[in-house]
Amino acid sequence: MNFVRSHILVCTGTGCSSSNSPKIIERFEEELKAQGMDQEARVVKTGCFGLCAMGPVVLVYPEGAFYTHVTPEDVPEIVSEHIVKGRIVQRLLHKEGEHAEQVTSLSDTQFYKNQYRIALRNCGVINPESIDEYIGTGGYEALGRAITEQTPQQVIDAILASGLRGRGGAGFPTGRKWQMTHDAVSPDGVKFVCCNADEGDPGAFMDRSVLEGDPHSVIEAMTIAGYAIGAHQGYIYVRAEYPIAVHRLEVAIGQAREYGLLGKNIFESGFDFDLELRLGAGAFVCGEETALMTSIEGHRGEPHPRPPFPANKGLFQRPTLLNNVETYANITWILNNGPDKFAAIGTKGSTGTKVFALGGKITNTGLVEIPMGTPLRTVIEDIGGGCPNGKKFKAAQTGGPSGGCIPAELIDTPMDYDSLGAIGSMMGSGGLIVMDEDNCMVDIAKFFLEF
């Protein structure tokens, strides 16, 4: 690959793709060639940058210029002015607020200043369809160390020490779940690793964005989990309504197999592990773990009583580990940076970060990752930019249909498992829908009851 002096990063997550970002990429490639700059600049398609309200989003490095609401018609000017002449196109730079100064860099935005990206660390940074770019960020190092230098118990001990809790909603300690599945006895020695990517809550798109922007992080983590619990086969259950995520998972799994990172004798360690996709048909109930596994088996997705829990008797009646996408997206960061560093983020009972899909009556619609314990006010007013048109904040709905609405008088509530539970709400998977003074709470209740 030739070295270039400029990289043009274009978001190709679902939001920006629906706003014509593929056409923007096409125009960039045409204009770079037409203006003789195709050997000087490279176009990189990325996952979601997070600031979905401002899409389509384009970043140009090394300057870090952050262009928003870009159209295909803007591309010739960006190429001729910025790429050829080195002049940043001021009119396309992101602005903070209606009358605020323009912001040159994405990291300088108010949207990003209070965030800490772990699960989303590679989203908007690398090409999700390039395993080489993932490896260039330290990808598959954790897997290599785990299966060549550590015992399965040492891997589990690191996850236990991190304090990571499941990000799918219930908040069950991840390390304990891994330990239970590791300790479970299978009649024939067969165990399974599953990933829940059946994201069905209204307004939730956290898992979709991780899969679209960084699929290898989930593949690597599931392979590590397979080693830790003694499984050799994994399944990712992803909803068919996520075509971009499905495509990128298929590409990433193929690349991992080609590089010997899935399949037989990984890292010449004697450890075998492979992955398959299973597409959900949109049944909300299949987000429940026992219904999900029943669906993978080819039956109608219906939940079953527990116990027995999946850790003892799950998929095909074998011990099964099931975590959601965001939970897996934290695993390699923990192993690469140390469990103590992860545990130092957030609160004692809710370590690390949490990704929220910020939607509804909010200025900065998008994807947000914050340290656990961050006050709701910070999310609404600082990161989200408040309610549009000067409207007053009324409530925020968290936890999906099973969650609750946090009224304005509780806006300083810390966003962690215990604090949300104490006020009658819940963390859930991470949907955060904002309502202003015009919303009727009776209508909101009716919507969720109908859902």
C-alpha cells in the first residue's frame, strides 16, 4: 500500500449511508482522480463517528477537519481547496450551536469532551472491512496472548477483576457468567459461545453501530471466550434488518479465517474455534436468551423457564455462554490495558463505560459512550446539546419497554445500574429517548404498552 499525505474518512454507518454517503465516496474517488490527487489522498469508509445528527460526516487528516452535512456537490470544493491547496473549507466545518464558533476537530466538540470510548474505540477510526487496519490498532494481540501465554482461568480472572457487567440490560457480572460456563460439565464436552445482536428496543442502535464499525472486536472477543470456557463453536444472532452489519460480519469472519484467526489451530496453539451467523426475523422476544437459542436451533423463538440457566444447559442442551455485542466489545480492551484500568473507570458497582443511543427531542442525536456514573444532566445538556428550539427538558426514557421515564427533577441522577434502579428505572441495553415539554406522558406510556 502506497503512503499518502491525506486520509479522507467518510462515515458509512446506517445513518450516513441513508443520507447518501456511498455517493459521496464515489464522488471523492472521481474528483481525486480528475484533479490528479488519487496518489496523494486516500478515501477510507468507516463506521459511525457518533454525531449522527450532523451526517453525512467527513473527516480529513492530518488536519482533523470535521465536515458535517456534506453532500456529493460539496466534494469538488473539498478536493480542490483542502486536498490540492491545503485550505480548510470553512463553510462545511461543524458549528457548536446556532451562533457558536466553528469547530475544526471532532475531538474539540462539546459532544466528545465528556465521552470515553472503549466499546466504540475503533468506530469512525478504521475501515471495518479491513482486517489489516484492525490489526494495526492492536487487534488480535489479546487473542494471541490469551491462547499462547495464559490459562483459561487466568483469562476469566481478568474479566472478573475488571468488574465488567453485561451490557445487554440485566447487568449480570460477565466474569461470573464466564466462570459458570467454564465450570459446567457437558455430557460430551461440547460447549458454545453466542452473541446476542438482536437489538430490538425502540430507539436502540448501539450494537448495530459496533458491528458496522468494528466487527473484528466482537469476533476476537468471542474467540477468547471460546478458549476461556472450552468451546470450539460460536454463533452470532443478528437481526436481518441490519444488512450493513450482517455484510461486515460476513466479510470480517472470512478475513479472520483467511488469516488463521478462526478455524483450526489458531496461533499454532492447538485451539480450534469458528463462528457462524444466524439471522433473526424481527421477533422482539428473540432478544431473550432462551428464545434466542431456541431460534438458533431452528425452532420457533419462545422463552423457556430458568433454571436450568444457559451456562449449564443452553444451546442444543449444552453449556452456553451468551453476551451481547457491547459486552464483547469491551473484552479485548480489558485484556490489552489491564482489568485494573477498566475497574478505575465508572463507579465501584458499575465499572467501565456505557454506550447510549441518544434520540428523541435532543439536538445532538447520536451514539454516546460515557463513564458509568456520569450524571444524566451531562448527557442531556453538554453532550446532547439540550432540547431543540429552546424547549424545556421533560423526561428521558431508559431501558426500553421494560424501563422507566426519568423526570426533569431527577436529571442529576448518575447513569449507573444501582442509581437508575433506585429511582425505579433501569439501564437496559442503552436506548435513551429524550422528551421535551410538548410530549404527553400518557401518549408515551400508550406507545410502550402497544409495543
